[in-house]
Amino acid sequence: MRRRTFLAGAATAMAAGPAVLATGGTAYAAAPASPAVTFTNPIALQRADPHIHKHTDGYYYFTATVPAYDKIVMRRATTLQGLSTAPETTIWTKHSTGEMGAHIWAPEIHFIGGKWYIYFAAGAANDIWKIRPYVLESSSANPLTGTWTEKGRIALPLDTFSLDATTFVVGGSRYLSWAQNDPAVGSGTNLYLAKLSNPWTITGTPVRISTPTHAWETVGHRVNEGPAVIQRNGKVFMAFSAAATDANYCLGLLTASASADLLNPGSWTKSSQPVLRSNDATGQYGPGHNCFTVSEDGKSDVLVYHDRNYKDISGDPLNDPNRRTRYQKLYWNADGTPNFGIPVADGVTPVRFSSYNFPDRYIRHWEYRAKLEPNVTNLADSQFRVVAGLAGSGTVSLESANFPGYFLRHKNYEMWVEKNDGSSTFRNDATFSRRAGLADSASGVSFESFNFPGRFIRHYENLLYIQPVSTSLDRQDATYYAE
């Protein structure tokens, strides 16, 4: 029989009291600097190697590889989700002969010095694997309707297979990074870096900053490619793609200090494991070739990448057209490093919930018990999808990000993450009414039990329960922020 009394003292006490101000008053958290952003995946079917630029005109500009490898397409919208339905324009088509005549791959759109530039890779019509990096330029305000000029091939000291050029600025210097084969190093591709004298011309001698050496970088092929840079707190983070372009495809990470000599390979440190890889539980395979953008309010970093929603591929993965563009929020660990989490399930993306009175602590599950803990580096343990309530009636349920089909539910007033068994008891126990935060109605959120009205999800001694609320402390313990 369900227990009708809550734990003694739980409504009025905590393991550790909230922070106290110098004046003696109780401190509470301000709304988080990076509030939740949600998207519905996938964003674009059959669009691989996605790249998005948020421009000062209020539009996001999106381009990607198309399955026919024969053109460069672009779309724009004022919201990231809006790109999923925005009309698409072909802004350039491959040549019928000669260079730029085949394998039009991985376009990137950049705005440099008042002009638009597209970096892309292309083969030759008579030698489709003679793939090299090229640049287009446009002076038009709207790159979808403007005229594009071919600036030609980026001249590299090695005239070998090379692709995936990207550009970024650190310390006032503009850099180009790309992937290239060097026969002296061996098969596959490595990552290189050089400074630019203009958007299509490198200056000085390029340096090799990464070679595929880990087992996860060499499955199927020896691959380091698709560099993408994000900067934060004096660090330069370069994500890159590794391994064959099937379910083994994954993201690694290079890190350097922004004040270091980036052209010194010793300035870069490589992750020992992938930072994003296939996930059977969420049904996502081969995540890779990413870029980074920001939310509409500029407060959240957003990871953009492609993957497939099935594992087994018939034939050459390059001939499989079904890589899809996807989004999810990029989080940051307490030590300032990015946390990519897992490739989340299709549909609505998950969020985290931080405590109102312990802002560094998050709702998470550990051995299926719902807890409140800081520094949850296994990000997906602290992510939940807010979905329509299993019991209906305009309610919500909170589905685990890394255990799809498992939901936060109360059992003897304790909160657990358990698999939906289809029973009416489970549906009722896992359903909540989403309320304005009891301690912050403007930005916070509280969750009232569906089948025990008046009881809310609250923390006590770092564990979660549903309990009645009456005091100010109760209301603080039962208030969270979506991040």
C-alpha cells in the first residue's frame, strides 16, 4: 500500500542550508545565464556536413552537402528551427568539365570583411577523387540571391587529397584549418593549420596539428577531418570527425590555449576518447562533421551535426544519402570544457534542471534514483525530455535522455527513473503539472504531482521526493531552472 506520510522533517529541513548573504538573508539563484533551448530533430533530411552562420541581419544561413554531390544549396531563417522548413536555393552548380566538376562536398558559409565566402571541396570531372578546397565570394547583402565569384582553389604546398576547410580568428589572426593526405605520413587524412593573408590565400608554412592514431580514429579508414572551432574562457576547442563515415564516425576534440602559438603542434591536446559517438539507446549512428552556432538570444551554444537513424548500411557509406542535419545544446563543464553528451533521440531535445537554491546542482539519475548533484559530467544522466504527460490532461512527463522510455516517477513518494510498464499507476506516477516556479514565478519551474495534488518534486538531502510545500524553504527546494 502506498505510504501516505512523507519523511519526517523532509518538508522543513535540508542536509546543508542555503547560502547566506552578508546581511543574514537567505540567498537564492538568479535565473541561469544560459536558459534551455529546445529543438525538434531532425532538422533537414539528406543534408550532411551542415554549416550554419548567424548573421547580423537577424538571419541564420544554412548550407550542407547534398546526396548528388553536384551543387551548393542554401537556406535562411530567423530561427534555428525555422531552417527546417525554409525554402532552399541552389547558389552554385558544379562544372561540366575540369576542376570543380565532381564531389561537391562540405560547403561552409562565412562572412569576412563585409563579404560572403563559401569554402567547399570538389573533385575534377575527369578525376573525381582529385579533391581540393575552393572558395566562392559574394558582395551581396543576401547570399541566396547574390552573384557568386569563383576565387579558385586554395593553393596548398602539398597537391594531394584535401578537403573540409574552415576559418576562424584567434588573437586578431585569421586561420584556415583543413584535412589532407600526406603520403609521407601514410594513408588517410590529417588536420592542418595555417594563417590566411586573405580569405582564399594561406601564408607561411602549414603545420600538421593532428594525425589519426587512436583506435577510434582509424576504424575503416584513418581519418581526421571536418574541423570546427568554438572558443570560450581563453581556450580554443577544435572538434573534428574521425573514422569511416558509417556508424563508426564520431567526434574528437583538440584543445589549445588562445594565448599559445597555435602553429606549434605541441600547443594542442587531443581527447583520448570521442566526445560524441553512436548511441544504440537513442538510435543515432555516425554523428559527425559538426559546426557550432548560438541560440537566438545568444545565450546558448548549439551543436550542429549530421548522423543516420540506422546502423547498418548497404555498400559504400558515401553512396547512402540519409545523413540528416540535427541540433542539440552544447553544455559546459565546471572546468570550462565543452560537454557534447550523447546524440539525443529524434523529436524534442532534452533539457537540464538546476536547483533554485543550489544553482550548481542538477536533477540527475544514479542507479535509477533521482538525485540532485553538482558537476554531472555524464551529461545525459541529467537530461530529460519534457513530453506530453503520460496521463494526459495538459500535463507533462520527464523522459530520460539516455534511457528513452524511462521516466521520472514517484514511488512511495521517492523519485526514480523507471521504464514505462504501460500501467495506469505508472502513467499517473510519472505525470506532473508544470507550474510557474514556486520561488521564482518569472523564470523558474515547479512540478506538481498529477495523482497527489499539492505535492511537488523537491530535493531533501540531495535526493528527490514529492512532498507538500508550505514554507519558503519548501518552495525554494521545489523550484528549478530549465537549462
